Amino acid sequence: MGLSVGIVGLPNVGKSTLFNALSRKQAEAANYAFCTIDPNVGVVPVPDARFDALVRLFQPKKVVPATVDFVDIAGLVRGASRGEGKGNAFLSHIRDADAVAHVVRCFEDENILHVDNRVDPSADIETIETELVLKDLETVQKRLDKARKAAKGPNPLEKKALAVCEALQAHLDQGKPARLFDAGEGDDEQAIVRDLFLITAKPMFYVCNVKEEQIADADRDPLVQEVKAIADSVGAPTVVISAAIEAEIMQLPEDERAEFLESLGLEEPGLHSVIQTGYRMLDLITYFTCGEPEVHAWTITKGTKAPQAAGKIHTDFEKGFIRAEVIKCADMLELGSEQAVKAAGKMRLEGKDYVVEDGDIMHFRFNV
């Protein structure tokens, strides 16, 4: 599985409906808890207007967009960290994800059950995040027990592990996620925390699931504002969607979607924001290779240098890297061809130290 975003939340908040719309699969979505047991995985193309424009320009035989895996993880309940509602299995699925999308119910509907028989976004968020913190505490406690024994010996790393885990345990005991924990600048300390693979260390964003009638005035909706206030307090992004509407949009023919969106006062599907937010949360960017045979969007981590970016295509490209020919996407779209870009002096030659930028069109020279 590639880089993945786990979709979490209480049962019946719209996770499976959202997943179905994202992936165009049919994960079971029903009005009772735990209708999803095993996680469903969907490979989802990343919406990118630049990619679409390059495809129109080159008319290639093959197109390969950037993608992110979304994982529909079963609803968690209070006590999940102790195994309630198959919680241990579900929490292990979250551990395998790279980032987390926390779906929060922000609508009233007496026909859709709520596990606690009330709609309270703040309480729902607290329930989920408490369970995630408790599971991490269990992980830290096991490592701490090991460090306490090993620190009696001569291993200096275990002495550091003891100090780090004691501080991390105190941090989690306050209900704070591991992503807000400062392990210090030392490589050893950071590695100790990283090797714990803590759930709450993963980047998280919130998805407010609303009904159709709330979309137009979502910025002033009190339930949505409740979630945004919590998200803002921890520096997390928030996306507002109606999972039911998104699922309906995805069932329409392509040529009817724009008109349907316009009737709702929307410029694009809310799913685009969910996908793009997940992509950014993983600190990912895209570069392109273009030609008549194929337009391909390649996913790399921000800060990647040219040889390592070339290695995404083939390891030989990285091993024998000579240089990269770089064109900015905007220049290619404005001028219409590689020849025109070269004639305008807007193609650059870059070496091994070049840090690839989002939207670069790359052509690699190599020799093996």
C-alpha cells in the first residue's frame, strides 16, 4: 500500500459514505455500529488542475495521476483502547496509516443513530482522541518498562529512552497527543519517539460532515464552528463536506456534475479538499514528466533533490544522474511546447543539489 490516510471517527458519522465517494467503491454503509469490520482501501487520484491541463496539451496515450490511499477504518467507541467494539484490531489499522482524517458528525437526524444518543462534536472528538492517547500510553508504558530494566546496564541509549519515555508518558497523561510532544533536538531522542510508531504522532485533520442544507452557511454553523475551534487550537486543518452529497455527485455522469454542483452553490466537490488536504498533510508535492506517450504525476516528499526524484522513476536514473532539465508548469502551459519554452530561455539545467519544486516538469539525463 502507498502513502495512506486513515478515515476515523465514531460509528455512523459518515466515514464509509465518504470513503465510497472518494474511492468509488462500495464499502458497507449502514445505520448501525460496526458495519465496517475489516478496513477498506481505495487508491484515490489527487485532483490537480495542472495535471489536467498538461493532459489536454499533450493528448498522451497514457495518463498516470498522483494518488493517495484512503483507508476506511471501523468506528471507534469509548473503551476502544481496552478492546471495546473490537477496538484493538481497529486501532492497529490506524497505526498503519501515515495520516488521519477524523470525520465528525455535525448534523442532526433522528433517523441516523448516534452511539451516545446525542450530537455533540466536542464530546465525539474527545472520545476518539482519548482512546488514541490511551492506546499510545499503553505502547509507551511497555517501552518504559523495558528502558527501566535496560538503563541499569551500560547502554547510554536506554538511559536516554528512559528519560524520553517518562517525559512522553507525563505528556500523554495530560491527554495531549504525541504530535505535540517535544523530544528535543537530539537524533537519538527523536528516533526513540519515532520508533514507537505512536498513533497520535500522525498528522491529523478534521472533516465536518454536514447535511445539504448546511453547506451554504457552513461558516456560521454552530456545530462546524465547534470543530473548527478545536482544530485551530492544535493547528489542524478542517474540511467541511456533505458525505451524502459527495456520494451522489460521484454517481452522476461526468457531464452532469458541474451543473449539479452549481445548483448547490459549489465550485468543486468537497472531496477535492479532503484529498488535497490529506496529500499536503503527508508533506507531499508533485512533479511531472510529459510527452505524447504519457503524462505522469510523480509524488515526492517536499525537499527531495533531483537525483532522488529521478529515482522514483527508476533506480538507474538516480545512480547515473547527470542533470535535470526543468520547466515550470506555468511556462509550459503558457507557451504550449517544449520547443517554445526553450526558445524563450525558460528551460533550466539543474544539478544534483537542485531541490525539486511542486509542479516542476522534469526530464532527467543519466548514464549507467
